[in-house]
Amino acid sequence: MQLTRIAAAALLLAAGGHALAGTVQKTAAGIDVRPDTGPAKLVRLELMADNIVHVVKLDQEGKQLTPSLMTVAKPCNSCAFTVADGKDAVTLKAQRISAQVSLKDGQVRFFDAAGKAFLTQAAETITPIQVGGKPYLAIKEGFNYGTKDAFYGLGQHQNAQMNYNGEDVLLQQHNMIASVPFVVSDKNYGLLWDQNSITRFGDSKPYAWLSRDLKLTDEQGKPGGLTARYYIDGKLALTRQEKDIAYQFLKDVEEFWPKELPSMKALGGKDVKVVWDGAMASPKAGVHKMQLYASDYATLTVDGKQVMDVWRQGWNPWYHNFEVKFAANKPVKLHLEWKPSGGMIAMTHNDPLSAPERHSLTMSSEIAEAVNYYVISGDSMDNVIGGYRTLTGQQPMMPKWAYGFWQSRQRYETQQQLLDTVSEYRKRGWPLDNIVQDWFYWPEDGWGSHDFDKVRFPDPKGMVDAVHKQHAHIMISIWGKFYANTDNYKELAAKGHMWTKNVEDGALDWVGKGYKNSHYDPYTQEARDIYYRQMKDKLVAKGFDAWWMDNTEPDVLSNSRLEDFKKLIGPTVYGPGEITFNPYSLVHSGGMVEGLRRDQPDKRQFILSRSGFAGIQRNSVAVWSGDTAGRWNNLYDQIASGVNFSMSGIPNWTHDIGGYAQENRFQYGDVGSAQENRTTTGGQAKPEDMKEWRELNLRWFQFGAFSPLFRSHGEVVKREIYNIAAGDDAMRDSMVGYLKLRYRLMPYIYSLAADTHYANGTMMRGLVMDFPQDDKVKDIKDQYLFGHALMVAPVTSYGARERTVYFPAGADWYDFDTGKRYAGGTSAKVDAPLNRIPVFVRTGAVIPTGPVMQYVDEKPDAPIVLQVYAGANGQASLYEDDGVTNAYERGEFSRIPFSYDDKTGTVTIGARSGQYKGMPQTRQIKVRVLRAGVATSADMDAADKTVTYDGKPVTVKL
């Protein structure tokens, strides 16, 4: 009788031998497969849960892998499974997922609980490489070639990409990019790619300068490059042919800038413009993916059509994606204008992929020990995101005050400025829960000392106490950056925990005369412990409520060439810096929160990070979108950025309202505190610029009111409402109106926040999450759901007073401000006057609201108004706890369920479950049923009926 491969392997091992190719070995949590051929010598499948499979492919037997940084889950040895040994494949079957491995080549397919294939491997590359003298692999895995499945997640990016099918995404941490290698599909499956190096979704081939792939000709048709013209103060200074548009990094500017002209630095203050003209051609017909990497002003025209008009602050360039359709060998005209003021510019390109590969789920990493990924099968996208958190850690409850309004700017120069801001909000009766002290509170030469400048901040403990006396909270900025002259740097360096190359190179930062600096290496426990201890007595002991961990990519030296930058972020215990290119924020915040939780065991922690990685949510971390620019296209980009980041499993996200950096035309008068020695621009904005600036900030503020965290921040212009809207009563009234609306919605918002912890919830939701059967929502990138009840449609164009909105099929929708009802599955132009953002509520929604408060818990027993929307049955619940301690972990919280029966017009307030210290035993609950023509916002205290609720069920007939 012929033995099965499993039996053969078992007999061989029992006899003391080694398993051979073509055998299958059962393990406690899965199977080991040794394929007949293929690059992987061993394919290991482990169940992590009854719907999650871990796949590891080793290029050699017995290879020991470094423990994962992103995951915390262990293999599920108690999960029931069977193994079916077929002729050509072996199948591991669990309750809600199955995985089949080809015995021929080790390729893997995955099936859902019903036995339907949802993920099929189609390509694989495992290439041996050397890094730091040690063997590693460059890897690529491609799945579902030619698929129409939609893909989301991958962290936070800035190119208005929503559905990633057909897109390329670079997972490389940057000031404005938070890379999370997790993908969730609209078909209810997900893939977590457990790699720490630079990774790519889509095309695995790095983009490169144009000349690699394209034939370039200048304006006269001469091959070899484009015509470049350099203008200084309006006069043509130089014309030459250039092989590429290649001022991508600071060294590129130094190396390639024309020697016939003064240096870029010497031209500071001059009106400089560079114009490139010519044509591009390719023998490969099709849609080519291209990128404009730029800062400062740039305008791009392709074949006579303008495709881009962008600006970013000079020191913070990044990629802008665009596509060009090429016919074989037919020239495409290119015209690019750039107005540099110290910035950078480059254009990169990739040839087209085949259609099947272009529309696939393909992941590749530059450096790996093995192919290593997890596949999750679910019955909803929420369930798949729950699988991500099962693997990487749950989202703890954040303090309730974090969902109130944050006032911040770059920066409060003195403690008095900060205290005056809190007092001004309280005096005006405008809600405020958090004030933020940004960087440079330390002495000029003391970055990393954790000291306060004694002149500007004479009593930091008194400052914190004064904020608390006004029922507000205070967050402070902390960094992983240290000046080489500080004692803290010296202690860390003596233990081998500083990356010293930047200091050895003599690189100076931009503060004052410039100081030698670098970042600490957080990849060992000892380093993290020292970092926290150094901060404990000087900052933690002063009573700060939250921690702003800035520059967590980390950006050791901005705009370095990648090969140079990799040398600045290592070595670590794992080897050269490129091996752990992406997880800095994860381990850095992990050390901080570990110390805080140890010293403050019953306090909810809150960390804000400029970067994020898979698993960072377990560290009580929220992420913001970095130093964005105050431009309309950047406001537009934030929508898809925030939605996809939220769908990456990290629910607490925010952004700088108004954009961090402003064009010079928006900077005027008393600019506040943008830079160390700068107090005025010496001029005044033009009226038309001032009008646009105010409108941009108002529209961004409206969007912020419906973001998970509501936070005003940015440099140069003062961001307090009474400053930014000074003299514009209409702007002020709209901002204050949305500020107050945020607090009215707090019962709904905090209940959403609770669902992120208890039910793996997501606050900022792609439309596809709740309406997966409606194909029209998959690519919509300028609308989103705020919770399950509200749909938000921000206005992102200057002067727009209406916009088109699509209403997902599966519900009808009420305009929050007019009561007009729209049918699901339709589109309509809706009014969007300057003072309001279009917001819609789905039929059947039940939204608990409250009164306006100065801070989130000012009135803990305030009446609740249930806003109930007729047209469908609905249900919801109100979550409450003490908002600040970890008592919720001990079960100290309450829930009140609500349901609405549309046919009978009955609202049922269910029995309250649970309790917590300070819980109001009785309270008024008002019930209001809204129908077409009734605006929610008109009177949010209105009620059809009012009941006194004491925790027992109540039925309200309307």
C-alpha cells in the first residue's frame, strides 16, 4: 500500500531521519510542507485563530527567524483542524479558513468557511542577497492576478488613493507617510505582511528617473534629455539639455545644479524658475505610472493638459502620482515649471505591468529573513480588521477628553502664552479639552535634555497645575532626538544606544547656529528603559496628561539620499538600519507606554505619533498625518489618507487643521511663533489671499469636527479660533458652531471610541465597510462614514458652494442641516454654503447626543437626546465609564441599548448593564424622531417625548 506523504514523513522522523522533499508533517498548530520544487524548501502553516493562518516560507531547513516586532499572538494549539493529503496538494482545514499547499512548488491557496477560494498565490520570488555581510532575501508574493477585488489599508499615504487595486504604494516611513503592511479586501479577507524593511504594494520594481525606461528628447527633438531653462529674477540665465529631472535629494541639488549659476543657497531671496520642455517616448504601449517628487511650486503639463499644480514646503518634498498613456514609440510632450526656494524636484517612472499583475495583491520587500505573512478570513471587513488586532494587539480605551477639542500651534513660546490660550477659551465659553505644548520649550542648546528654558517656562509644574484647574489637559512634545552635548546623549551613547554617524559626520540642524544631533536606538529594552528614566523625573513627574512623540519615522537628516539615510538609522541589534527601516515608532512608543503604565497603573495613557506601524495601536497611540501643506489638494488628500489608515486597524487618527505649512502669501503680520527668531513677515496678505486662507481653514476645521480626533495645529499663523477668525464673524461663528456640535455628539463619539476597544470598531469608515454590495462606493475617495450613522462629504475646492454626493444603496439619507431625504443608490448635487459641511444620516440611525459642554465631563448627568431617523429599523447603544482610569479593564462601565421599530414608531430603551464609580443612577432621556423636512441641527434639544431613566427598560411610543 502506498503511504501518504504525511505518513511517510512521520515514519521517517520516527526512525530518526529528516523529512525529505515532497513530505508533509503535522504540527501542534498546523503543518510543515516540503515541496518537490520551488524556491521555498519549507512551507509552514500555523493557525493563529480559527480564521487566521500564518504562512512562513524558508529557503533553508532549520532557519531560526527573529521574533516579530509587530505581532503579539501565539499559534493556536487548541484550534481544531484537519489535514487532507491529496495527490498534488495538502489542505489544512480549520473552522473558518482553509489553506491548500501545492506539493509540487509550495504555492498556497486560501478558502473561506464555505469552501470558496478567496486568495490564490500566482507569483513568487525569493532572491538571496547580502546585507551587512550576512545572508538575507529579497522577496515577492503575488496573489489573485487579474482580480476585481478592492483593497484598502496600507497605512497613511498622501496621494488620494482609496481602492488600491491597480495602484502602487511605497511602504517607506516619511514625515507624512505611516506605512502599515496590512491589506483588507471588500471580499472580507486580509493579509498582514510581517516585514520590517522597505516594502511595496503593487509593482515590486522601484521607480527610477525617466532615462532608465524612456527615450527623452529635448525641445528641438534631439535625443538624450530635456531642454532645461533657468531664469533668475525673470531673466533667462542658462539653457542646457538635461538627462533627467533629478534634484531629488540635497546632494542631488549640490551635485547636479548648473555650475554656471550661483548655488541654490546663494540664490536665496531671488526669483528663480526652472522650466523643462521636451518629449518622452516608450516602446511599451499602455498606461505608465509616473511620479513627480517635489517641494516648492511645481506645475506639470503633459501633452498640453495640465495634470498637476502643487506646492509643499521646501524641506518636505514627497511623491505626487500621475499616469500617462503611451502609444508605442510615439512622443508625449512634457512641460514642467518649478519655482525653487530651497526645495527639491524629480520625476520618476515605471513601465506598465501586465494587466493581470497590475490588478493583483502583490507584496514585496527589499530585505527579509523569510516569506512571512498572515491571512485572515472574515464575514465582514470589521471582522477582518478584528483579526489584525488579534495578531498585533487590541486598541485600549483612550481617555474621553482626547475626543474633545485640542488647541495647538507651532508653538507656544512661553508658558504664559499657553495659559492665556486656555483662559481665553474658558472666558469665551468655547469648549476645550486639551492644550498642546509643541517643541523647543527647552534651552536652545538643550534638545534632548528634557529641561525647560527657565526664562520662558519658569514654573512648568505650575503651568500644568493651572491647566488642570481650568478643567483642561495638557500634552507635551517629546522626541527621540538628542544634541550631542547633552548628558542624556552621552549616557545613551556610552551604552551603545545612540546612532552616532550623523554626529560623526558633523551634520547640524536648523536651530540657532545649528547643533550636532542624532536619534537614539530604541531596539533594545535597555535603551528604552534609559530613555524613559531620563524623562521620568523631568517631565512625567510634572503631571502631563499625554505625550506627543514627534519625528518617529525617524527623520534623522531630512532629504538625504536613501543609501546615506540607511546608514544614519543603524546599526541596531538586528543589523544595518535598513533591516528595520519601518518599525521605529512601534518600538519607541512601546518603551514609553511601558514605563508610563508601570508608574501610572490606573491612568489611561495617550500618545500621539507622527509615524505608525502595524501593532502601534496596542501602545495607546494615535497617529496624525504629519507636516502637510495648507493647500486645497492636501485637504482633499487627507480624506483617503485618514480612511485608509483607519481601515489599517488603527482607529485613532488626526491631522493638522489648516495644514501644517503655509505658502508665503498666507503669512502676514504677527505670525506668532513659527521659527526661533522670526516674529513678523513685515508685510500684509493680499485681500484675495486672505479670503482663500480663511476659507481653507474653515473647510478644514469642518472636516476636523468629524475626524476621530479634533485638533488644530500648524506653523506660522496662530491657530486659535479668536486669532485665525479675527474680524470675520461668519468664519468664527461657523467654527464655534462645529466646535459645539462636536460636544453635542460626544455621547455618540465616545460610544464609537468604546467600540474600537470592545468590538474592534473603526470610527472613520470607508463607505465600502457598511455597503459592500454597492460597487459604486469602492472608489469614492472624498466621502466617508463617521461611525455607522453619519456620512460626511467635505468641501475641498476654493469657492465651492455645492458638491456632488453619492448616497450608498441600502439606506436612504437625511441631510443633517435641512432634513431633505435622498434615496440610496443615487447621486445629487447638494448645497454646501461656506458655513457648513454636508453631513447625512442614514435611515434607521439612532444617535445619542447631549448638551454643549466646556469639557467632555462637565455635566456627567446631563440629559441624553436620542436622535432617531425614521425610514428603517435601527439600534445603537450608549457607552459610559469614568473616562480616565483603567477601571474599564475591570468591567467598570455601563451600556444602555436603544432600538427603533419603524413600523410601530416605538423606541425601546433597554436595561442598563454594568456600572462604574460616579455613574448617574437616573437621568432624563429625550426621544426625537426625525422625518423628511426636519433638520437635525435646527434644535438638538428638541424632544417628542421625555422619560426619566433609572436603568430599567422603557418603551416610548411616538
